[in-house]
Amino acid sequence: MLASECIRHVNTRWVEKRALAGLLRRSVLPARVALDVGCGIRPQTLVWPDLHICVEGHDEYVEYLRARCSESPRYMVMHSSWKDALRIMPSNSVDTVFALDFIEHLTKGEGFEFLAQAERVARRQVVLFTPLGYFPQSYEEDHETDRWGMHGGYWQTHRSGWTPEDFPAGWEFIACRDYHTHDRHGRLDEAAGCFWAIRTFPQTDAAGATAGLWEWQMWSQTMFHRHAPAWCLRALRALRAALQPAGYVKV
């Protein structure tokens, strides 16, 4: 089944793995301020916001993030649980809340609480990625390291499974039945599914040509940072650092 042959069932689109990325990138809106909850050591790369707030609770992950992001003023790393972080965030205070490979690490009750808080905080979108149904993953031994070679087993354990039917009204879903071919132990006997859940809110803060221009600018910025070579990004960061003390606007 190709992307053009997506099966729409209510508000769920089922696609093959190779069609998933393209469809997703057309569905995620640009954002100036993004809240990236439970990002581990890999912050989201779907959008390139002016302010990227990474919320992470595990000490080792936070240390890694702070070292990795120290040269970029776009990032703010919060060493906090998701509950505390979202509790202090005002309503409609960020453009997009991202929760990628996150909600399955919560209990079901905590997951529903998170969804409610995420919808309260976001003004444009909530974007979530999770396995389709329960995907077993646990770290029972104290000496076991996680997939990044760190001691985040507690944070990597799966405590719930989700399907589109679990979500309240207003969400849309892009799903794949054979996305995961491996777990942390090796190749799976049968591939497991995944889905993206997206909640998009009506926009009232901009309209017409102004909104269209802003969307184009944010999309261009995202594409540049996603595909530009590392040496180019380093050079731009160095140039920005050199110009800012002289009173120049951010490059």
C-alpha cells in the first residue's frame, strides 16, 4: 500500500512504513516555541523552533542534553518530571507539545492526565508518537544499561499500551502496522505497529498573508537546520556568538 492508497478509518490513516515520514511532516505545523516532554537524549527534529524546551527527569539524560545543547541559545533543558513541568506552564503558553516515545512509559491513568495537561498548554498542536498497543520493554536488573548505554532503565520501562481508540475527540492519527522490527533484545518474530497522534487547535492569532508568510519562514528554517551539513551549522553558531555582543539581532 502506497501513500496514495492510505486507508482512512474514521480519523486514522494507515500507511506503510516508507510513507509514514512524508505524511507526518505535512501534518506537523511549524512552531516558534516547542515543549519536548521526556525527550531522553534525542530532542525532536520535526520542527526547528526559536525556543526548544526539553523536559527530562533522568540525571544522566539531563547532563547529556546540557552538554550537547550548551552552544545553542535555542535550547532550554528542564530537569523536571513531566507533572511538575506541565503544572507550572500557563495555558496556551507554547505552540506545540511533543511527546515522542513517552506516553507508554506512564501508567494509563498518568497518560490520560498528561494528555489533558498537554492540550491545556499547547496553542497550536500536540504531537505524540507511541507503539500501537502494548510493546513489552522492561529493565529488571540494576546493572542493566539502556539503549544509550546509560542507567535509565526505570525511565525506559513500558507501563502502558495505547491505541487511537484511547484518545478523546479531536485527535487525528497516522498509523503503521509493521513499524518496529526490533526490540532491545534483537529482531522481532513479528513486526509491531506504531502511530502518531496529532491534536490541532483552531488558529485565531494570525490570518491571511501574514500567517502564510510565517508558516513559510518557519518551514524554511526547519528544512535548513535538518539538512544543512554540521560544519555549516557550527559556522552560523560561531558567527551569531561573535555578532551578538556587538548588539546585532540573532542570526
